[in-house]
Amino acid sequence: MKIQQVSQLTGRSAILLAKILELFPLLQFAEFRENTSYFPTIPDKSTFSGSAARAEGSAIQRDAQKPTATGVNLALYGRELAIDDVRKMDTRIAGSPAMLKNFSDNQLLALAIQLFTEVENDMIQGTATSNQMLGLFNFIKDAAAGGQTAALGFTAAEQAAMNYNVNLKLDNIDDQDTFCELLMKKIVEVPGANAIILNYNSYARLTSISKRKGFAGESVNTFGIPTKTFNGIPMVPVPVTTITQTESDGTNSDCTSIAVVRFSEALGVCYPTNSGFLFTDFNEAEVNPNGIARLQFFGNLVVEKSNAVRRLSRIRL
């Protein structure tokens, strides 16, 4: 489901969320699903033996699967906005609440932008410490197995296998051509891939490369917003604070990463939540001499199959 489908929206909250979705492409493409504040996650590690083909009258191949669950807690994000009662009293003099409404609308939007800037950053870079959710690039670090932290039911070796060191500098045609072939291979490794997540700089470079190579395209997403594609896969740009340009390959510190993702509620990458976008509007009476509005999001990361994501790291522009 999309975030608006897991949110309880009223007029004002629906307007706020619509504006937020215009500004945060990652929220447009990410999948969300409803879960309680603590829940088990079971990645698919099915193993099979023998053959499904059989002779008439013979037994059908049976494979016993044993699930192993890992517990996940939702991370809590929230901010409040207070407007003093003195601003309410301006309506007595001005004769209209329009100025107060415009002021509060603008302040609520600014607050929502700040909240989801933090949420978006943590969807990729969250450390699962200091009350943060686990981010995709801390679930899959740019590291061998010894540098990974086992999470979500996967082993460190399984997580390391989801990362690939590119070691290319995309400022020349030869490396760009090699990178396109490599990216295509990694897309194939993620069946049903429906997003390529990359920072603004990588987005601009890959757009230029894809135009030269004939991979460029454009589609319209479920929110009616035009989206540039690489060989039919939507490119989802995020700020350089979300995917940095300062990763290291051991020699250079100007590297970045790209993620090829299959967003899906089942056997993919998704963000469980029990709140969606949770908005509490200003009340007429408060304990303190001001009106308070509250914006919240409770969520975390879940990856349910090892082929749901590939991280391409050590890319230089």
C-alpha cells in the first residue's frame, strides 16, 4: 500500500500529505503495510530438493520449511507546532481568521517538511540506534560479511552478498558503458525491480548516460507525477544528505551508492507502520496558553527476500 492508504486522513491532513508527496519522491514509490508496534518478520529462505516432475501414481516431492522469526519495533517520529493565543486574538481586531489560517497552514507545511526530511533520511541511513529506524544502507553496508550487522533475519554473509563494489568513475564513456551493463545485471538480480534510488548528483549523471545509451524514458507514477526511468525502471532521486557523496572506497572519499529495489508488501522491501501520516490538529483549549498541532509517523524497515534489493557502492562521478 501507499502511505495515503495506511493513513487516517481528514481535510487538512490530506492536503498536507499531498504537498509532502510532491516534495519527497521516495515516499511516492515506497510501499507501506499495516503492522502493530512490535511484530515478527520472517524472510523467505525457502529451500527445495528433488524435482516437481513425477510419474503417475508416485509421491509428490515434499519440502518441509522451518521459519525463523525476528522481532521488529516501530521507530517513533513526531514534531509539534505551538501558536500562542495572542495570535488567535488578532482575529478580533482584523475581523477575519484568514491571516491566522494562512500562517498556521504555512507553519504546518514547514513542520511536515522537517519531519519527513528526517524520516526520508532514516529510511536510507537510519542506524537502528538513538530511536531511529533501520535504514536500507545500514541494513546493507558497503562492507564484507565481517563489517555487516545481522538484522531482519538475515546473516551478515547474506547481507554482504546484496552489496556490489562498482569501482568506476562515471566521467568517461568507457566507464559509463561498463556501468550501464553492470546496472542492467543488478536489475535482473532483483526480479520485479520497481525503483532505482540515487542521490541528486547520480540522478543527473544517470539521466545523461541513459539518454546517450537510449535507456531514457518517462512514465507517470500512481500520484500522476512524471518520473524519469532507466530502461523502464523509475529513478527516485533523494538529497545528498540521504545518500551521501562522501563514501569511501579506501582511497577516495567522493563515492556514492545506488539501490535497485523491489518495493512490495510481500517478499520485497517495505516500511511497516501502524500510523501512516498521523496528524492532530490545533485544539480550541490547551493546558498551555497556545494551540498545539502534532505530526507523527511510526515505522521501520522490513526486507523479506534476499533478491529484493541490491546496493551498488563505490561509484564516483
